Amino acid sequence: MSSRDGAGTAVGQAGHQSDGDSSTGTVSVTGTGSAEAAPDLLVVSIGVECRAGSVAAAWQRAGSTSDAVASTFRRHGVAGADIRTTGLNVRADLVWREGEGQSVTGYVATSTLTVRLRTPGSASAVISDAVEAGGNDVRLNGLELTFADDAEVRARAREAAWLDALRSAEQFARLASARLGRVLSITDNVTPHAPVPLPRMQRASSVEALAVEAGETAVDMDIRVVWELKPLG
């Protein structure tokens, strides 16, 4: 069973268990529900990797490139609070040669920025400009579609889970020749899931051809409800 409104789709499926005693029976049911909506936040992880003959040169080049990428995001209206450095590293670039062993051929400096884009519909142009600003030193590590505030879609998922649990509990009550009484307890849980991948990401020969399509993202909810069972009549 599913219900639909302007914001997306809500569906429910049941898992269940029952228990009781001779005096006041109970039925314990687990219901699951899910709701979908268009994500309103795109989180971009964009890295910089620079090689040079010295630590200082690699570090300076990585810093300049990272600044150019961050400045491009700012020019597109991304707030400073939505641009965060999440990784800095410098390492030796090592190579193994037969008869010589391991030797240092240079140094590699890396930096990672995590950027929140609050208008996914215009993300293609922003990301393309940032990649172009960094040139060949840029690494696009990944994109995640999510919600700035998932309260509304979570509420719809919770309602779907409740209706699912109620259907199962009513069935158990009928099978037990009883009826549902008071709700004794409710426990809910947002089902954890991995970061949502992009439904489609296309890259043609030019950086301007990058296209991001948001689609819809689902939020899943589980609830466990315990009802009192009462005799019919």
C-alpha cells in the first residue's frame, strides 16, 4: 500500500512478532516505511594533488590550486561556512629500482575540500568552473545528494511505518479473536544507509558538459509498537 502527495511517495511493508499472557495479552509489531523527495543539498568532495621536487614547492602549488578552487565556489555564491578543508597531506613520491632500492623522486601534496551546494539544479556549472580553475591537479572524489533538513520526509516515512504496523497488528488481533486496546509503547528508528549516489553523472570531452541529475532520495523508518489485546465484545 502506498500514498502519494506533492512532495513524494510513501510506502510501508511489515515485519512482525507477537507475544502475550493469560490475563492481558499484547501484540508487538514492527512496521517499516519509506518516503521519497527531491534532495535539496549536494555535498561535493573535491581534491587537489600536486607533485614537485621539494616539500615547499608541492605544498605551495597545492595551496594555490586549492585557493583557486575555493574562490570559484565563492564567486558562485557558496558561503564560506559551506566550504571546509577536510584533508591535508604531504608525502614522499617513492620509486623502486632494481639494484638501487627505494628512492625519493619528489613530493606529493594533497588537499581536500568538502563543499555544500544548496541549489543542486545549478551544481553542474559550479562544479565545472571549479574543476577548470584547478586544472589537471583537481580530483573529483565524489558527490552526495541529501537534505538540508529531512524532518518533513522523515515524518512521512514515520507515518507510513505506523500505518504498516497498525495493519499487521489488526490482522493479528483478528486471528487471535481479539481487538486492539491501548498502545503500550512506541519506538522508532531511522534506518541507516550509505551515502546516496548520484542517479546519473555524465562527463563529455569538455568540462562544461558535466551534467548532474538529482532524482529523488529515500528516507527509511522502522517503528516497533506494542498494543494491548482485549477480548471481543
